[in-house]
Amino acid sequence: MAGAKITKDVFGTLPDGRSVERIVLRGEGGFEARFITHGAVIQALIAPDAKGRYDDVVLGHDAFAGYLAERKFFGATVGRYANRIADGQFSLDGEKVQLAVNNGPNALHGGLDGFDRKLWQIAGIEEGAEPAVTLTYTSPHGEENYPGRLDVRLTYSITGPTELSLSMEARTDRPTIVNLTNHSFFNLEGATSATSTLDHKLTVAAEHFLAIDPTAIPLPEPPRAVAGSPFDFRDARRVGERIREDDQQLRNGRGYDHTYCLGRDGKLAFAARLEAPRSGRVMELFTDQPGLQVYSGNYLDGTISGKGGKLIRQSDAICLEPHIWPNAPNRPDFPSARLDPAQVYRHRTVYRFVVRAP
């Protein structure tokens, strides 16, 4: 890819003195993706609008202090288990595992000190047609009480003029569970635009979603059809079009905070499209994961500031998180999150940016 290049510098320092590095991958034009080794975070994603202007489209912080001070998962790699596990408990080969409970009665996003709070190592940088950086993290047996050592390898690469690919692999030395995702908060009008993503149009290639209880754990029922409900995004519609309807599921999630059932079977395929009305930016998401969490930023409450010193408020961003379904270790009818020593966990997601006339 002509003009593509990679740069690396120091983004900040941890309290123990270790350096947090930033890696920048540049594609064609002004397309650019920036990552930091703390949490394997997507710190910035610079994409063009319909008039050829480039802007950052993910929320976060301009300086490392913001990421260190508040655990909000902005752009973070989430693990060992993304989303929730009911009561922080599951059984594996007859043995009960008790995790830390850090989200009401449930375990969320890997516990009190998940992968989003770890310093990842740079294992490789590749120049060339598809510039890439590979980050690794080894989670020891018993970390956050998860069984088994888990060796995780993550690669970010620019695989098209305005396309970012994410590939993750994990291996274990004993039976365990694993479910990883990236937790970027998108606003395609721009991270500092101070505009609501309720006006974004969303398409989700799913006919079913997981209904949840008030603590966001899937109900003990099969996936629920989206047809006739506020959760039907099979055709593009505004995120906010039906978000204020008197629907019990919208009350339980305080908006959208639900997993859509994609039925992937390990094959990369189109999952969602997000469209910004003013800038004309469009993001298409492809994944091989069986679920896509759609979160409409319901708990962003204006108590912290992000890039450009802007307060981050409700619906300032939307998250599209591909992963295995929540609470799968306790639901044999769900896609399995089990990983054995002879297996390799794999996850691939592609973010492709295009434009249309606004």
C-alpha cells in the first residue's frame, strides 16, 4: 500500500515506571489507527468524511492519565471474559469457579483487573502493503481466579485503504474459558463533535437477540425474534428511533445493551453497518464471532472528560462488540466459551470505512 508506514513513541508511564508505548499505523490518504500497549487500546481511528476531511471517530483520551484514572473501557481489549457471567460463577469439569463480582451481582469484562488494565508487549511490527502490529499478554493460572495460563496474541493491521483488521488468538495449558472483544466507543461525526449517536443509522444482520434481566444477564429462554420490536435493525434505522418506547427490554438495558445472535460458525461475514448523517462516514463491521453486543452508551453520564476536554455524556457514542454470548459458561444451549489445551481460540473483526453523500 503506497505511503503506508508505522511509527512508535512513548504515550505515558505507569506508576511503577513502565512505559506505555503508542504505535501508529498509517494507510492511504490520512487514514490512521493508533494503539497503546496499556489494555491493547485503539486510542484513535482517523477516517475520512464525504468531503475528504479526516477526523478521529473513537472516544477516549488525549493523554495516558485519562485511561489510568478511569476504567471506562474506551477502545480496550476486554478479557478474559467479555460481557457478564451471572453471579460471577461457573462450573468447569465439575469444579465450581468463583470470580470477582464487579457489576451488581455479576462478573463483567474480566473482573477487577482485566486485560484492559494490563500492559501488553509488542511482539512484532510489520511494514509493507498491510502494516501491522502484534501485541501479546500472558495471563497466569488463577489470575482473577480464572483457571489455566492463557497466552493471548493480538494483531492490528491495515488491510485496505480505509480498513482496520483485528485478529486474536489464545492458547491455554489447561481447560478454561475465554471470550475476547474490542470495546471501542464510536461516534462517526467525530470524537469531539459533541453530537449524539442516536441520529446514526444502524443495520444489524441478525434476526434474534438475547433478552436480559435487570442485571443484564440473558433470560432463561431461547433467543427472541427482533421482528416487530424496537430491536429490529435488519434494515437501517436511526439508533434513537424507538429507544424511548415503553419496552421492558429497553428499561432493563436503559436503552440498547443487548447481544444480537449472528450465527457465524467461525466464518467472517457482515455483521453491522453504522452511518453518520452529517459527515457521511459509514463503518461496516465484519466478524467471525457468534454475537454482537450493541450498547448505546446508556451509562455515560458526563462525569469524565475525553478528547478535546469534552464531557462524555449519554449516547455520545455507540459500541459494537463482537464476542461469544454473555453467561455462556452457564448456558449449554449457547455457543461454547470453553478452551482446551489442544485448541486455539480465534477471533477476527474487520472495520471498513466508506463514505456516502450526507
